[in-house]
Amino acid sequence: MAAPDASRLTPRAVLRAGRFDLALERPLVMGVVNVTPDSFSDGGRFHDPRKAVEHARRLVEEGADILDVGGESTRPGSLPVDVQEELRRILPVLDAMAGGPVPVSVDTSKPEVMRAAVDAGAAMINDIYALRQPGALQVAAATDAAVCLMHMQGDPRTMQDDPVYGDVVAEVKAFLDERVATCEAAGIGRDRIVVDPGFGFGKKAVHNLDLIRGIPLLAAAGLPVLAGLSRKSVLGKITGRMVGDRIHSSVAAAIVAVARGARIVRVHDVAATRDALAVWTAVENSGMNGHGR
Ligand code: HH2
């Protein structure tokens, strides 16, 4: 039976991210480090930069392949943060982690924060606005960082009010195709680009489920797909569990996304996700080389 991976990435595909060449032959785990008082699942826990650094170190020990450091929550109703405050939150984590063994991504939409973060060693820019804010595309293009382009309908304040789509997968794909073309035209090579359907960003539960099923179509463009389903409300809707009790459903969602072609999963629970992916990968590899019989 063929592996259920519709991606056109070659087995030896790499993502270029600053000084890192990330091999994509196995799914990568991006561990979330929210240095915020108000993130939807872990707000306040790592708001103190020292706690955030400790948390980042723990995620690396647990096997994170990438760290995603954010200083501004994107949940509906979250507090806007200015450039200085965002940098005050994230720079200590970058200073402590960016010279280490794992690439650090910065989760921001502000060009000034992107620039300062890359100067401090960030190897990836993760932007929920897909570099649409004024100046962001130019700043990202002038770096050697990888970029993650995410789809969002509307903006975080109002995106969950009443999201409407005709064909959610086709619309997300068209948006991402356009953003990739714009990035390429600005000089960002395809080997630096990751695409992300933006689970929970202007999507009802049914849209999120359709998009999980649609990952093979998104992956068919030949770029790595990142899936960020960890602890999100769609999982609460399915299981009836509160945000702190969504570890099992988050792990299941990561596996389902990877099985459909996602190459990077953005998660809060790194150790559990790594174990689950190890099982999935072992099964896939055993199918390829005939071992394990
Ligand atoms: N989700 C969140 C934040 N950033 N970036 C990408 N590329 N994809 C995602 O799905 C994504 C993201 C929201 O999760 P979290 O960081 O835990 O919450 P908050 O935005 O409240 O800090």
C-alpha cells in the first residue's frame, strides 16, 4: 500500500532557514514558546522571559526541531502590543536560544520585530499575515530566514465572528499560491518558504476539518505544509474538553495532519507529539524497506 503522502516534495527536500538546512524527510516538530500574558492556551505561564527561556530549553530537550517564539497573542480579543514591548518579551529568548542546535522562529507580523529578531539570530519568520503588513515582505526578503506564510480570513479581532467560504480548501490554496508568487517575485526562494492553512484563523470547526482533509491538495504545490492544530477550539468542539485537557486530541490531530502530508507541526506538547510521530514514522519506514516483519 502506498504511503498516504500526496506531497511533491522529494525525499531529500530541505528548508533553508538562516544557518540551518532542515531536512524534511521526516515530519518536524515546532515547539511553541509564547512570551505573553494572554495566549489562548498557555497565556501568562511563560510571560516572564526567564520562564520562557527555561520552557524553550525544555522543549529542545523534549525533541523540538524548531522553536517558535511569540511576544503577541493572536487570540480574538487579545491585547495589541507595540514593537518595543514585543521585542522586550522575545529578545531574551532569542539571545539564549538562537546560537543553539535548533533554529528559532519568530512569530510576528511587524517588520521591525522581524528585522531585530533575525539580527538576534532568528532563522525563520512565522507571520500569520503572510507578509501582508506594510514593509514585511521587503524586510523578510532582505534576510536569509525561512518564512511561514499563513492563511487568515479577516484579522484576529473579528476573524471568528462569522467566517464564510464557498470552497474553503480552494480559497485557502488560491491565497497561499498568490502569497508564494509574491514572495518569489520579491526574491524569497521556494526553498525558504513554508505554507500554512491557518487552522482557527477565521475558520469554523467544519472549515478546519475540511482543511485537514485538504492538506494533500495544499502540499501538491511542492512546498512544506505547516499545521498548527495544537489545543485549538476545533479539538474542544470535537471532544468537549477545555483547552488544558486537549493534549490527546492535539497529538491525534498532529498525526492526522502529517499522514495527509504536513511536514511541520506547530505544537505546545513536544514530548507527546514526538513519541506519536516516532510511531507513525516507524510504520512508514517499515513499509518502505520491508524491515520489522
Ligand atoms: N497559531 C497560533 C499562533 N501562531 N502560526 C502559524 N504559522 N500557524 C498557526 O496555526 C498559529 C501560529 C495560535 O496559537 P498560540 O500561539 O498558542 O496562541 P496565541 O496566538 O494566543 O499566542
